[in-house]
Amino acid sequence: MNLTDFAELLVTKITSSPELVKVKEFDSEEEVILEILVSEKDMGRVIGKSGKMIKALRTIIQAKAYNDGIKKIKINISSF
């Protein structure tokens, strides 16, 4: 499973509208940028209380990236 599919799987499990979750991967010379888009009403679920959920998501995705041989990854989460 690649990094994009993994991130999408994680985020869709915690949102109330999983069909609206979109994950895009951009490769640059220095790092990989992962952009996760969720609906505005799901933003609170993704962030979690005091940011604990987003912190956990970032940690898990970074661990997967490291196991896949990606040294630098930047994760952006936004709503539409």
C-alpha cells in the first residue's frame, strides 16, 4: 500500500463523510508533500481535542513514510 492510500484509509475511518476525503501527493527534490482535504464539518474530528488526533495522524503517516524510505515528508491538512 502506498503512502497516499494509507493516509486516505486512516482519515476516512475518522470522518463522517469519507467519500469527500481527498489525498494528493506531490514530489519535490527535497521532500514529499502530502495534501489531505476533508470537508469543513469533519475538520473538528480530524484535528481532535487539543490537536491530539492530527498529531497522531501525522506521527503514523510519518512512520509509514520512513518505513517506505521517504526521509522528509510534509503533511498539509485543509478543508474545502
